[in-house]
Amino acid sequence: MLIDGYDTLLLDLDGVVYLGDQAVPGAPEALERAQGQGARLAYVTNNASRTPAAIAAHLRALGAPAGAADVVTSAQAAARLVAERVPAGSNVLVVGGSGLRLAVRARGLRPVSTAAESPVAVVQGIAPGLSYGLLSEGALAVRQGALFVASNGDSTMPTGRGELPGNGSMVRVIATATGVEPVYAGKPDPPLHRESMIRTGARRPLVVGDRLDTDIEGASNAKVDSLLVLTGVATPVDALTAEPRHRPTYIGEDLGALLQPYPEVRDGACGGWRARWQDGVLHLDGDGSRIDGLRAACDAAWAAAGEGRLEEDAVKPVLERIG
């Protein structure tokens, strides 16, 4: 099985395990089986709005095995990042929700809500109902010289209703108003991966995610293996045209791929498929599962692109073939 040889699965949540209030079909069952095979599960999320306990409760309600200690959030990574740079007990203006406030407090810092309280840092994370007033307080504090830290830079987040604005979009309010770019704690930047390794003690982790620009790039930055699943943001065309830092080690339809042997992919061939180039366009011959076709095509596309990336027109015949 794919999970053989890995001691810990570092699992993204949105788009991998659930979409909003609903589980990704088959995800809880796959995680139960993976845990039964001896894999440690760690849920690593860029979403800083909720506490680990609340996230774990949500996961259990969906049927996935989880306790609060199994959840690692960008809020925790951001709080550690701030705590390493400012004196203990400092005021920190939290532009976010309860998950971020509690993470800041857990690091021995004092969460506050106004610039008048002279915060030494501003930390921002996504939260439902994030107000103009709180964003304004954050902007004022950053203008006064406060360290600016963002939990993550995701421009969107997948939900059952579609992709909604993520924290990266909201961060632009303060960054644009002040001309100050934040220090990012979440994927793909190193702090969240470091937080995950500290909390899990993982020696050979496998990163599992649905986004190339956060999950897969984060794994590349950390030089660990990754599995891209197609249940969230990334699409087959995204994978085919990925630049090197966005290329996963493995590709699967969903988390069920963890429990299956991973086929050999070599020289543009996988399963019953073979990818070939003709007149600068990638074609796919053969038959078999859609995912094996994508694996074969990605192998050929990435070899041809080298350190660059292909344009979508070059892979259109593949997309027409596998759907």
C-alpha cells in the first residue's frame, strides 16, 4: 500500500477530508483503515478560525478518527512564530477568531482587540464575520510598527458551496492599507510544517493535500513526499501544467489511494496508458483508469517541461481523453 514506509500522514482538511460541513465521500473510512494499518494521522490545516478541539469534534462527527492532539493549525504555527520574536506576556492584536486567540494565549501572550492597547504584533487569520473595524485596528497597529504575521496566504478556501475568499484575500486589506507585507506561518512556508513535526515527532511523513500552491509546495520546501488528491481545489490540468515546486510525488483520486499499491510510472507509461508527444502536443493512448492516465500524462508532461511548465494548449488532448 502507498502508506507503507511512512510513519505519519500530514493531512490537509478543507478539500481533502471535508468540504464545509460534509465529509469527502469515502474519506473517513479511508482514514480509519489507514490508522488501523499503523499510520499516525495528523490533521494540518491553514484554516486558523477554529480550535483544535473544535476541529477534532467536527472530524469525529463526520466519522473520522481524531482528537485535539491530532490537529495542527496555522494559528498554532503563527502563535509560535510571534512568541519567538516578542517578549513573553506581550500584547498581540488578533485579527481573527477564537482559534487564533486561544493559540496566542497558549504561547504566553495577551490577545487584544485594539491598536490603543499598544500591541507589539498583529496576527491575522480567517474567521466568519471578520469585521472592517477589526481590520482597521490591525492596520493602525501595523502602521505604528507592530510585527505583522498572517496565519496563511490562501487566496481561496473550498466549501460545499464552492471556493470562497480565504485569508490571503483578507490579508490584502491590511497589507494594501499599510504597505507592509506579513510574515506567513501557514503552508507553503516552513513554520506550519515545523509545528507539525514538533507536535507529531514524525520521522518519515507523507503530506496529503488538494492544493499545489500550499500543500504540495510546502512538501517540496520541506523535502518530503506528497500525495495530491483531486477532491478539492487542484484539477487535472493544474497537475499537468505544474511547475517543479508544485509537482507531487503521487496523485490519487481521493484518500482511498493511501490504501492501494501505487503503480509504476515510467517514461510516460502507467497501467494501460502511454503518453506521447506529437507536433508539440501531448497525446494519451491506451485504456484503463482515469487516474492512471493522468499519472502517465503528468510523467511525460513534467519530463518535457523540465524546470518550466507547459501551457494548457499542449495538454488539451489528454484532458479530452480522461475527462
